[in-house]
Amino acid sequence: MIDSLLDFILLALASFRLTRLIVYDKITSFLRKPFFEEEDGKNEKGEIETYIVPKKKGIKGFIGQLLNCYWCTGVWIAIFIVCLSYFFSYWSGPVIVVLAVAGLAAILETLVQHYIDE
């Protein structure tokens, strides 16, 4: 369970990284693909653009809506990470630490890029 502030921070960073991995990263696009479809639409300039939108019906539509919402997916990922750490603390520790380190690295990289681009 969460015994210290460090445990809480590790769980938070691991949840952050796993959520971004599932919702945004290219490497997991194959997981999202069954729940989305492509639609063509016009932008402000009148040009045709292809948009990726959640499927409309059924369980695939529900999961598509969930994956389309970073905050919604984050809640479920946080529940998963906390349960993982609680019920499987022995072997989940390294996974959580790796995700947490990757999450912190992503945050630092974003900050560095922001200040370099200014």
C-alpha cells in the first residue's frame, strides 16, 4: 500500500506515464485502432482533413470514448496501478519504478523543450 510520500509520487508518475502511453504514444496505436474510425471533414480553410474519432456504438464506442479522454483513462489507469501495487507488490515494484522514471523523464523533457523553444 502507500506507506510514504515517495510511494505516492512513484504511483502518480507511473500512472501518468502509462496513461500517456495508452492514450497518445504511437507505439500503442494498434491498441487504440479497433475503437476509432477515420472521418473526413473540412477545416477553417475549406481543406479536407481526416479526423480520428471514437466509434459510435457498442462496447467499442464506449472504449473509444474512454480512450479519447485523457482524464477518464487516467482514473482507470490509476486504479489499475494502485491495485497492482497493493495485490502484487513484490513483482510490480520494478514495473512501477520504471514507469515512474519514464514519467519523470517525459516531464523533464517537456520542460527542457519548452525552454529551448522560447
